[in-house]
Amino acid sequence: MKTVKVTLDSYTYPLFIDTGLIGRIDEICDLYRFPTRRIVISGVVDGEMNSDLIDRLKKYEILFVQAGETDNRFDLIAQIFDQLPFKNNGAGITLIAIGEDWLIKTAGFASRLLAAPTYLICIPVSFWSMLETGINDEAFLNWRNEIAVLKVNYCPKLVFLDGQFLSGQTQNDSLLASTVVLRQLLLIKPDLFHNFQSNFPEIFSPGKMENNQVLEELITSRLELYKNKTDRKCLNDFGVRFLNHYRATKEIWPDPVKMALLVFVDICWRWQTGKTLQISDADESDAIFSLIEKICLKYRISSAAWEQAKKDLAAMFSAKLLSNIFLPVSIGKLQLINSIDLDMAKKCLAAC
């Protein structure tokens, strides 16, 4: 088992990477002397919980949370509170969140609202959520189409990245994994990007995604980005910021293909805009566009879906949701642009 020490500002927690960690919850909780009252929170969505896993978790109290079609975490927190057994909580509880990033962050928010001492263990179940929540302690709540009305640092006690969850990943899971890996690599350094480029799509083939070494390398590089607040802001902005706006305004969680496309289009137009402003490397732009084209071909993304994603992004410009944004100087280096002309943005989108 590989242990990575994660430090976010003044808070530190261990992150474990291994296969089969889900079967060692009690062993590790006992080692850290966490409360013996252990409650599992999981989402009822396809691919997150299977019958075998549920059987192994039967010894715990299990709370199921249904995401539904909205991004209203007030409703999700209410679901958790409605099911939580509040009796005999004086000694504290160990709250084990198993699911996608939406569930883990919601459980994290809920854990900070409980009066009883609460020890949160986060167990993301997909490549996307492992990288998005493995090194992250911020949760936001939306209200009436406004993003980030409330924010809390939910401070997990432990994070498990269990490669066993990745062995049964679907095509959509693999597609989402490629988006989160790509946007991270573009913020690090060219040699890592070109290594990924030359090994695609093998890195996402069966037997590769659950490779703990690959996961460890990506987590370690992400942790490096998080050490610097500017890099952290870039990472949170690059390919994700506009997706949160989309969720807030549309009041839905995009399906995996739409999520991936929105990230890809975001990456493409940023490089295209940077090239137009003469602040990005043209050869790197071509390499990135070529790789995204290969990914779309592999996962049979239609041209109509790509065009719709471009329209969604253009609509956000019209709503002036993306006036301040990081544009690439080169792979591994971004520059903050305070404003982008709407006509230029549409022109660059049209070229993607």
C-alpha cells in the first residue's frame, strides 16, 4: 500500500493507494483509533455500487443518497440528515463516503455541520473522482442557479484510492478519465504530455486504468500543482470552471459524454485563443488538437455533439461568465487574461 501525505494549506491527511482497500476499512480505522460507529454513505447511480460491494458493506449502517437531476446539494444534505441515526453519537462517528465527487463533497459538507465529532473517510470510485477529490478539501453549495453560494473545507481524515474500482470501468468512465488526465498534464510539463500522447489509447485499455503506479504518478503530480496557490487556481479553472457554470445554469449534471466534450472544447478554444493572441506555441496547439481528435474518434463522438458543446461554451461568453480566464503560454505555463473579446472568442471557437 502506497501512502501519500497530502497537505492543503494548514491541513494534512494521508491518502492510500492500493487494490482491495475497501476490504480493509475496519483494520485502518482501528489503526487510527476512529470511532467504532461507522456509517457508509453511497450514491445510487449506475456503476457506483454493485451487489458484491453492498454485501461486503452490510455490516455497516448504509445511507443511500439519490443524486437526481439537480445540482442542489441542500437537497442531498437533507437526504443524509433524514437518514442519519443521531442517537448515541456522543463518542463520534466515522462517516465513510463511497461514490463520485458530488457525493463525497456533499458528505464532506454534511460532516462539518454535525455537532458530533465526525471522522470522514473519502473513497472515490472512478478515475475522474479519484483525481478530482483525492487532493481536494473544498465543497460548494449552489442555490437558485448561483454557483458557490456556500463553501466549506471539509477536512477528510483519510482518502482511499482503490484500483479495484477501476477494473470494471465503462467506455464513458474511460472517456472521462482521459479528460481529467489530459487537462492535468497540460498544466505540468511537455514531456509528460507527449508521453501520454504517444501511449494513448493504451493507457485506458483494460488492465491499465487500475494500475496503481499510474494513479500514484498522477496524484503526485497533482499534489505538486496544489503546493502553489496560483497553480491550484489554474488547475481548478482549467477545463472545469465553465463546467460548474453549465451545471448551475442548466440545473442538470451533464452525462459523461457531454462532460468530456465540454472539457475538450474548453481546452481547444483556450489554445486557439492563445494562438490568436500570439501567446501560445502553435506546434503544441496542433499536438493538443490532434490528440483530442484521436480521443473523440476512439469514443465515437459525433460532430453534432461537438458543435453543441461549442454552442454551450459560446452561450457562456454571451452571459459574460468567463471574462477572467487562464490562457496557455505553453504546456505547463498559463497566463491570466482579464478579458477576452466576445467576437474573438466566437472566432476561436469556430476554428476548433
